[in-house]
Amino acid sequence: MIITKKKNIETILEYLKDSKNIYLVGCDSCAEQCETGGEREVKAMAELLKREGKHITGFSIPDETCYSMLIKKHFREDNDTVEKTDAFLVLACGAGVKAVADAAGDEKPVFPALDSLYLANVARYGHFFEGCSLCGDCVLGETGGICPHTQCPKGLLNGPCGGMANGKCEVDMKNHCAWATIYRRLKIQGRLDVLKKIAPPKDYSNSVKPRTVVVESRSKK
Ligand code: SF4
Ligand code: SF4
């Protein structure tokens, strides 16, 4: 899931300073779990903006705001409200903001209420950690399922730096060194020979943006 945090309200009010009629869009998926864009946060934002003299034309909390077709359909069905809206404020990740901006058309400004931080694993409800940086060239097969790009602050690909101490990371001693953890796991699996191979430099051509994927079998449906 995508982790988001709230922007400060001064930034949001600055975005909206030339707009009176505001439509709010939340997200019932990741942003709801982060408590940044679910129903409670959207309603709280609506109340806050009303106190600032804004008129709320409406709000919606789609199941997944990054789903562009869903947002376009929703706006088509509620075109009257969209017409009456000066600006949209989106309490979702950047992909959600992009979906709303595309659905709202070129003339209506769309603003983010959140900052998007990272793709996260969910340790348990409300506890998230970063496990993958979406590099497009996965090396987890050689690293025991532990990502050196993400778990090592230096992104080292061929073993630990000189700062590792007692299995801890010199950048933050609260954390285990990624490479100490990789070594430990590969040793348990009897696969330490994997570490004798020198990992080549990262092929960043796999992560040239913007990236698109078409799943052929699904796109024909
Ligand atoms: S190597 Fe790390 S950042 Fe790249 S895809 Fe695998 S888990 Fe994600
Ligand atoms: S101590 Fe380990 S995790 Fe920390 S920066 Fe060095 S190699 Fe990376």
C-alpha cells in the first residue's frame, strides 16, 4: 500500500486561495488505512474549509482513487456538481490526485492534500514499513528476500559498508544492517555461495519514467 501524510493546512489554504467552491475526494483504500483520506479525514477537512469561508460542493471517497476509469465515471455521473466546483482537493496519494486531475478536465485545478511517501508492507494495522522501492530490476532472489536498495540506506549491492557494527546499521543503530540480515538468512538456507557473485551496477533503464504496463489478456475484456 502507499503511505501518505497530511500536508500542513497553510499549504492547502494557499492552494485554494482563489477558489470558493471546493470538491473533496478521499480514498477508501491506502489513505483510509493511513488515516489521511478516509471518511473521517474528508469530513474534518470539509468542516475546516467551511470555517475558512469555503463552500463544499460535494465529496466522494472512492474505493480506490488511483483507478482513473472509476473517477471519470463518477464525475460523468455527477457532472452538475463538477460544473459548480472551482477546485478539487484530493486526500489520496499522487496517483489519486493524477486520476482526479485527468477526470476533472484541463480547466479545473486539482490540489493534493497529502504527501505520498512510499510503498509499504503492513506489519499490523496502522504499522507500516518500507520493503521495496519499485526499482524494476528485482534482486530479492539473491538477497534472501531482503531488499538492499530499500533496507540499506546507502543502497549497497555487494555486502555491508565499513560502518556496520554488531549487525547494526551505522546510519541508524536502531536498525539491523540489511547485509548482516541478508547474510544470516542465506547462511540458514545454505546459500552463502550466492554472495560470491558480484552484483552488477543497477540497470536504471528499467525504471525510466513514466512506466506503463498493459496486461494483454485483461485489456481485451
Ligand atoms: S530489488 Fe528491491 S526495490 Fe527493486 S523490485 Fe526488488 S524489492 Fe523492490
Ligand atoms: S551498516 Fe549495513 S545497512 Fe547500514 S549503510 Fe552500511 S551496509 Fe547499509
